[in-house]
Amino acid sequence: MMSYNFTDHYDKTFLLKNMMGPNAMRIAEELDASLNICPDMRLLDLGCGCGLSTIYYAENYPVDIIAADLWISPTDNYRRFVERGIDKRVTPIHIDATESLPFAERYFDLLISIDAYHYFGCDEMMLKKLTPHIKSGGKIAVVVPGLKKDFNDDIPDELKPFWQENMNLFSCDWWQTLWQKEAGIKIDCCREMDCCEAAWADWLACPNPYAQNDIKMMAAEGGNYFNLVMIIATAL
Ligand SMILES: C[S@@+](CC[C@H](N)C(=O)[O-])C[C@H]1O[C@@H](n2cnc3c(N)ncnc32)[C@H](O)[C@@H]1O
């Protein structure tokens, strides 16, 4: 397997240009260790952004991937996939996950969603809507920025200048409780990712103005509150 290496010059330049949050390629690599990806599987990368996780999986496995996103155009993603030589096996599409989904039932072996699901999946309805599109025995693997412990409206003083209601940051327990309500899945694991600190550090090294804005917030946070929550479930 090709090993992801942030110090590699080409990859580093490419990553700094295309990261949209905590380093999705690093996250995809750790997630990979908990997924049994096999040749010819069909993957949905939901909220793929600039396609970093799509690229990671397409470069490491002979699988077919639908790379679906709302804000990033399929044309821009297609150019990136051509540049990386994975365009034959990856289909970029525009999607709004809150609208009806253009997929057949039981179509995907694996759904991954990195740093995107908290924008649209913080209620019971989203999982109920997505699950029928996953084959029985297939996996749903989501990683979201979250919290080590829920604040429950008690926002720490040092974070108040940065806090916004729509950040949708919750603990592993919060996500597990939400997903346990879905009868069509069985939760395999829900835990903090080992790469949490490194993935955030990679993001803060980006010239992207959003990353530069996050530097003060992450300094105030000081490693005490934020998390990267990983949830993997099997479709029944
Ligand atoms: C912070 S970016 C992360 C992108 C990418 N997964 C990564 O980690 O680099 C969040 C992504 O969620 C996508 N997103 C937000 N709301 C969405 C929705 N309703 N349907 C599909 N994608 C959505 C955005 O288009 C955006 O690319």
C-alpha cells in the first residue's frame, strides 16, 4: 500500500492547496486501517470537498468511487482526478445530501464522509436516508470534528470569542447516542482518532485564510476540548 507522507514535497504542495479542514488524507489513512476495503468495491465519498480522501482510496485500491460534494464543482474535482490519474475509476458529482439522493438502493459497499457529515447529518433523518443505499454488510464510516466532552451550553471562557452555534461539535457519546436510534445499522466503533492533533496541525499550516483564522482558536483550545470523532457502522 502507498503510504501517505506529509513531508513528501509533491504531496505537501498538493495538500496545502486542497485541504479544507483537518488533513483528510491523514484521516483517510487511519480510517483505512479499520475498513476491510477489497478490489472492485463501490465507494461513496460524501462531502468529498477537493477530493483528498477520494484520491487516497483510489490511489491505494482498485475501487470505484463516487466523489460527491456541494460546494466544490465536479469539474474542478475532475481536473484534480485527471491530474492524479484516477479519473477512470472516480465519478465526481454535485450533490446536496439534504435533498433526495440520486442512487440506487443497496448500491454502495462503503460510504465514507470526512469532516462534512456534521454540516448535514446531526439528526436521525440523515442516517435513515443514507442507510438504504448501502449493501447489507457494507460500512458507513464518518469522521467529524467534535469535542472530548459535550459543553451542554457551558462554553469554556477561552473559546467564547470563537464559538458559533452552527459549529455542530459534539462528543463521541453524543454521536453514538444519535446513531443508536437507527435500526438499519449496527455500530462497530465510535472513538477519538489517533491522528487528531496531527491532522489539525497540518490544517493550520495551510495558507487558506480559513486555516489562518483557526490558528487563534486552536491556540485558545490548547488541546483540551476538540476532538476528531470516528464512527463506523455496518448496514444490516
Ligand atoms: C470542511 S469541508 C471538508 C471537505 C473534505 N471532506 C475534506 O475533509 O477535505 C466540508 C464539505 O462538506 C460539504 N457539504 C456541506 N454540506 C453538504 C451537503 N448538504 N451535501 C453534500 N456536501 C456537503 C461541503 O461541500 C464541503 O466540501
